[in-house]
Amino acid sequence: MPAAFHNAARPSCSPARPRMDAAAADRVPSQVGYWLLLLAFMALPVLAQTPAAAETPDDPAAVAQAEYDAVMALTPDPENGRRVYLTCAVCHLPEAWGSTDGTYPQVAGQLRTVIIKQLADFRAGNRANPLMYPFSVPSILGGPQELADVAAYVAQLPMTPHNGLGPGTDLALGESLYQEHCVDCHGPEGEGDMREHIPALAGQHYAYLMRQFEQIASGERRNADSKMTEQIQGFTAAEQSAVLDYTSRLRPPAEKLAPDGWTNPDFPSFVRDAAGIRAKPPAPPK
Ligand code: HEC
Ligand code: HEC
């Protein structure tokens, strides 16, 4: 229940009620009865709806959790995931490497459970982003099966060997902060945690990490982990930059990295516009 509801002005003690005269007291029951009857009729349709409305979970976190559980129970089909990924490639690129300036995150090689949770969160409104939201809705992305499929496809893509890095000026400080505040959840190599759907951070673009960290610290990212929010309270701007610079330099395991100059053969005729305006990719071969 929203805090405002609890905080609604409630006088601590009510003033003594003035006495009514006998005639007025006589009129009260009939008037009260009339108004009660009228109210009951007006309330009927509302009352009839109440049980159904109460069963509908409209808490975004609960909706997202229910979808996460549904998706996790399915067997993913990465081949269909490739077809679904066509829409995503417009922004995340066919390699799913995003952009080094952090506008688009690298999603290639991210843990499958993390991709599922983030997509479920976006479409339930548990994580807000105006670019991502319209592409997460069922009419574009599809239902739980398509979500499972695209997550499986993205998770197995090799990662960029050249992600965006920080300035490299405070790496010793960054390492000690990481060891003290992050390692328990995100892992010694920034590998994340599949079971707990904690994101892998290794190889992610520094600018993207900076933006997410800020949104988590400020509470703007609704799905933030409350224990993480506690850990990062009081981080100065210099400490934030140092720890994320260090994090962006954590290397994913060699077998997860693509060779230099790799392009995704699943999208052979994807047009990359030199002017920076990305053309709509053609359909992948069937
Ligand atoms: C219009 C551009 C656009 C399209 C199309 C798009 N995305 Fe995104 N996506 C973004 C942006 C921007 C973000 C970062 C959001 C933020 O900053 O909070 C993002 C974030 C994500 C994340 C969260 C990554 C993380 O580590 O936090 C996942 C997963 C993701 N997208 C998957 C997909 C998939 C799968 C599709 C296709 C169904 C898709 N995206 C289509 C723009 C797009
Ligand atoms: C208590 C566990 C915990 C700790 C400690 C923690 N995190 Fe996180 N972090 C998470 C979880 C869980 C998420 C994903 C939340 C969600 O969206 O479900 C996350 C998300 C993130 C993200 C966004 C990643 C993405 O792809 O969207 C960044 C960046 C991040 N953490 C950095 C850090 C750094 C740096 C530290 C240490 C200073 C840290 N975290 C400490 C649990 C933790």
C-alpha cells in the first residue's frame, strides 16, 4: 500500500460532538437508511468486481516474477530465438555487442536467466526504458516461449573483445572497492550468478555500467537489488568511476570472446549505415 495512504491526515483526537435536539435525532435514521440503500445500489457493480480485481496481481515485480517462472519452465529453441532476435538487432546489432558509448548494452554472452529477468521486468514495467519497452511487449517480442528462445540465442553469442573501457586512472582503488563491495554477488571475475540471475559485468561497456549504477543508486531502476543499493550507498563519483572502470576491464573467459573482426553469420546481409543511421535488417535465411 502506498505510504501516502497511511500518512493521510488523521486527527489524533476527535473533538467532542455537539448534542442533537430530539426532532433532528428522529429524522436521522430515515435519512441514513435512504442514503445507505442508495449507496448499496451504487456499490453493487463495484462489489461484484472486487474479488476478481483482488486476484489480479498488478504489482509489476510480481507480474515479472510470474513470467520469469513460466519462461524458466520452458525448453528454449535458439533457432527460433535467432528469428526473434531480428528486431533486436536494429539496436543491439547482429552481434548483440551494443555500442561502446553505452547507449545500447552488450547483451551477447549475458547469463540466460539475467536476459529473461530483464525482459520480463521491462514488459511488466518493473524496469523502465522508453527504447526497450516497446520491443519487449508481447505483440512484438511474443509470449514466454519467444522470450525463452531469444534469451537462449543471445546468451550463446560470443562477446566483443573490444568493449568500452573507463579512463584507466584509478584501477587499484577500483579493484579494492570491487573486492569489498561487489565480489560476493557479481563474482571474482564479474561472471554474475546464473541461479540468482545476477548480471555478468565482465566485458560490459563502461558507459553502460555507469548509467545503470547511477539509476540503481538513485532508485530510478525499479528492479534494483536492495542489498546492492545498500552496498553502494555513499560511493563518491570518483569511487563509482574507479570501480566500474575496473569492472569493465574484467575479461570474460576466452571461450566466450569472439575473434577480432567477427561478424554474426546468422545475419549475412545486415546493412550497417556509415552515416550512423541503421537500416532495417533483412530477414535471416530460413
Ligand atoms: C530501439 C532500440 C532497442 C531494441 C529494438 C531492443 N533494445 Fe534491448 N535495450 C535497448 C536499450 C537502450 C537498453 C538499455 C536500457 C537502459 O539503459 O536501461 C536495452 C537493454 C536491454 C537488456 C538489458 C541488458 C542489461 O544488462 O541490463 C536486454 C536483456 C535487452 N535489451 C534485450 C533485447 C532484446 C532481446 C531485444 C529484442 C526483442 C531488444 N533488446 C530490442 C534498446 C533496444
Ligand atoms: C547483494 C548483491 C549485490 C551486490 C553486493 C552488488 N550487486 Fe550489482 N546487482 C545485483 C543484482 C541482483 C543486479 C540485477 C538487479 C536486477 O535487475 O534484477 C545487479 C545489477 C548491477 C548492475 C547493472 C548491470 C546490468 O547489466 O544491467 C551493475 C552495473 C552493478 N550491479 C554493479 C555493481 C557494483 C559495481 C557493485 C559493487 C560496488 C555491485 N553491483 C554490488 C546484486 C548485487
